Amino acid sequence: MQECLERAFPYDKFEEVKKGARGADILQVVHSSAGKECGKILWESKNTKEFQKGWIEKLKKDQQEADADVAVIMSVVLPSGVNSFDMYEGVWVTDYKSFKGLAVAIRQGLGVEEG
């Protein structure tokens, strides 16, 4: 996932959270092409057979600790009623196929204009 984000958004900075460490998987510090910091996106990826509501509160806490503007759970399985991606209880949830498009939309919401 990180490699795909790095290729898609070369001006952004990415901080990977090491496996086993507390916190989400990736903190994406969003920058404009001029180098101005526009915000932060916190990414958590899940590869399980069932979506767990407990992930939401944990990610919200991680979001506060990371001072991130937006939090996203990318999961193989989405909550009932969610197709592709949607806002769910205050965080974005997305499937693996849609995460790049969601990232583009979130970055625009943070004030970055795509070239």
C-alpha cells in the first residue's frame, strides 16, 4: 500500500508504523507540489474475514495521537451497507480496489490541487 501511495503522490511524505508497534500502519503527510504541508492522513489496513467495530475507536485514538486530519481503514471486508468506500462512524472505510481514488478525494479536501 505504501509503495502505491508513494508513486501516486510523490510530493507527500510517508511514515510507516513498524509491525507490532502501537498505532496505525502509515501516516501520510500531504504536501502540495510547492512543498506546502496541507494535512495528514492516517491509514490502517486490515486483512480479515470480518469487519470489527472496535477498529473504529482504536483508529480514532491513533488519529488524535498522530494529529492527523483524516483516518482511513482499508479492509478486505467492509461494514454492512458500505460498498467501495464511505464515511463510517467518523472514519473513512475503503476496500483495496478503491483506496487510491479515495486518497485523491481526501487530498483535494485538504486543499491540494492535483495537476
